[in-house]
Amino acid sequence: MAKSEKLGEIQRKNCRVIFFKSPPAEGEEDSYGKVFRKEGFETEFAPTLSFTFCNREKLLQAVIQPESYQGLLLTSKRAVEAVSNCFGDDQSIDDWKKSIAPRWNSRLVCGVGGATV
């Protein structure tokens, strides 16, 4: 290995890289971070956006009335989270399982992309 290659390797091992994006969810690995860590960089994430769910009541009213729709298409991980958040307490989850979910079974319900399945 040439001297300049060794120097580049040494510098990389002591170099920190910051990604201005949300950190990966617990138990997941960010693909950019993975590549940089593999090359010897120390990685850090700085979230630049914040997110809050809105229109919960409107979403809940739609979800509990499957007869008004031909199907449900979840297009993102956040869409799945939003629907799940409508049924946060034990009573709501029981209501979902007993009376709402069976009515959705006769309709098309699908997720698009790996994060929604």
C-alpha cells in the first residue's frame, strides 16, 4: 500500500460525517451511514425536519366507515402509523379487531413499498 493510501485510511478513521436527515428507526440501519461506516467514517445524524400527524379525527371517521370506500391504499410508513395511531388504547384496538377490521376484509387493502407491508 502506498504511503498516500495509508494516510487517507488514517484520516478516514478519525473523520466524522454528519447527515442532515432523520436517523434510522431503532433496529434499522441507514444505507448511507452503512456505506460511510464501512469505509471507516464515524457517522452522525441531525434531523432537519419535524413531523406531526394532523387530521386524526377525519382519518378515524374514514377508517371506521369502510362501506364508504372501495379500498384503502397505504403509500408510506407514516400512513400506516397514522392509521395505527387512530386505535391507540386497548378499547379502540378491541373495537378495531371485533367490528371494523372484518368490514375492511371485503375491500382492497394494500401497502405500496417495503415499509408499508
